[in-house]
Amino acid sequence: MILALLAACSGADPDDSGASAPEPLVLPADPAEMGVPVGVRTVLANDQTIEVWYPAPDAVAGEPTEVIDFGVFVSDEVKAVLGDIAFPPLPTAAVRDAPVRVPDSPYPVVVFSHGFGGVRVQSVDITVHLASRGYVVVAADHPGRMMTDLLPCLFSPALEGCDLSGMTGDDPAVEDVGDVADWLGDAQAEGDFAGTLDLDHLVMTGHSAGGGTTQAILESDPRFGVGISFAAGAAPDSEQPLLLMGGSCDAFADDASMQSARDAVEGHGTLVQIADAGHLAFSDLCELELLELAETVLEPRDDVNQLLLGQLVALASDGCPEAVPDPALEACGESYLPIEVSDPIVRHMATVFLDQQVRGEGDGVVAGAFAEATVR
């Protein structure tokens, strides 16, 4: 009796282990709609900078969400020449350093690889969205093909830090992705993510050059069993389930190359082609207004490599509202599909594909969900 009274007075529960109760995922029926709150953290591991988006508790709903300043990806050498470059801020729906939502069962993991001239946070619309639907999404920068490396190369002579190694030779991102997968094993064993990661269901995704990385990883790393390739006309020599997504107005991964990639994965791959979407419809890089930056800041200078600038401007504006599609593209209209129209399509298709392939839920990708999307 005395022991019971002491326990009651102290408020102690002899069965309380101190662990938080699981917080089940309650998700909207619309796959394109945000689900639970999302947290984001930046992790330094194996000399890599890794961004992690993950389901967060309902309690963080309403807290301030992160706004990304892409100026942090401009090197000091470039700033010394141009001054501070003011990119438009990019709002996200993720709460910086929020707690990890305690899962009923471990969260499947999606690894994202950015494109040439991109960065790890270039496609936050889809990375944050997938985290809100119950996935942990991880992305690393790829030195040799990121924005920070390319900007110094625009000058003649090139500034210190110019690195175009990602354009030639072996894909530098393959090793980065392998290191990310190694870090996931460590994170599952200890720390805030311990016990929350389903490493039996690793998904590889990537945009543009990151689609090529997706191909290489599915071919070479058995830890990855499912893939999504955005705006990359290449397909892996493997049998894993694969979703290819492209735009009919993409001058870098045109309709013919996407169809060829689809033919190469007959039986285990699906192609979703979005009418009049361009190369950057699968990223948030149009928000940076890079075409205006090039025209007002870079083109008037006499120390700029105009040939390289023209190539990078074409890449950095393909699909953006201020740019004009290539009239030679037969499957393309006279203007790009607005990003606000293509974004829900991308979110929907990626979500239903992963839910079916990874969780065994739903019907997956089916035709007719959007008038602008053709499923092959």
C-alpha cells in the first residue's frame, strides 16, 4: 500500500517506458494533397551535406516553415565578382528541425539525385510532398554538377571553384548515393531516426542527370528496388519497377527519347508524359528566375563565356513561364504548361506509384487521372 501511494504521489506509471506513442498517418484521399506535417534537417555525414525530409508530429502544424535562400549555393569567388545575387526566396511546407513523427511501422525511404546545375533542394515540391505522405526523403549535393560548381565556369577565365567534372567521365553522384545509403544504415541504428526507417524498401529517384544516376543505381546497388526518373531519356538495364516522367516540351529529354526509354523497360516500367511541360517542370528551379538573372547580370559583361552561358541558360529556363519552347519539338505547343498545373500531376503520379510498389496500396498509375497526362 505504501509503495502504491508513493507511486501515485509521484505520478509514476510502472508500465511507462518513456517512449512516445505512435502517431498513425491520416492522409487525404487525393494523392496530390499534402498529408501530415513535414520536418527537415541538414545532416553532415561522410563529408557530404544531406537534406532529410520526414513526417513530423501533428503538434508542429502551424509552426513557421522553411524558406530556402539559394544564395547560399553561390561561391564566395562568384560573389566577389557579381556581389550578392538576390534569388527570389523559395517557400516550403517543411518545419526546420521538427521532431520525427513516431511511426506505426518504419517509413520507406526515397533517395533523390539532383540534375546538372541543380542542388539537393532543387525539387522541394515533390520531396516535401512525399514526406507528408509517409516517406523519408533524402538528398545530397553532387559536387561536379551542382550550381556552386557551374557558376564560376561562366567567366573567362574561369574563377576558382569551376568544376565541370559531372559532364564527363563517370557519374560522380553514384558514389554520393552509396554514401547516403550507408548513412541511412547508421541513422536507423541510433539517433533521432533510430527504428523509423524501412531500409528494405529503398527507392531511387532523380531529375535530369539525376535520372541517369537513378539508372546507374538500379543497375548496380541491390539495396534499391524501385525507381522514379524525372525528365531523363534513359532506362536502366534492370527489372525493378520504374516510373518515367517527362514533358512533351522538354528539349533535353524529348518525346522520342522518353518513348525509347519506355520501350526499354517494357513489362516493368511506366511512362507518364505531361503535355507541354518542359525540363524544369519536375523541379522548383523556375522559381529562381534564372533567365532574368542571365539577361540582366551576366550577358552584359565582357568577362563571361557566352557559349557556356547560352547552353546553361537554355537548360535553366526550359519549362519556365518566361521562356519560349523550341518550335522544332513536334509534340510541343506554343507555350509551356504552367508549373502550377504540372506540379499536382507530378505529386499524384509519384505518390500513387510508390504507394502501390512499396506499400502494396492502391491501383498505382492509371490513365485518365489528368487531361494533360498520357500514360504509356
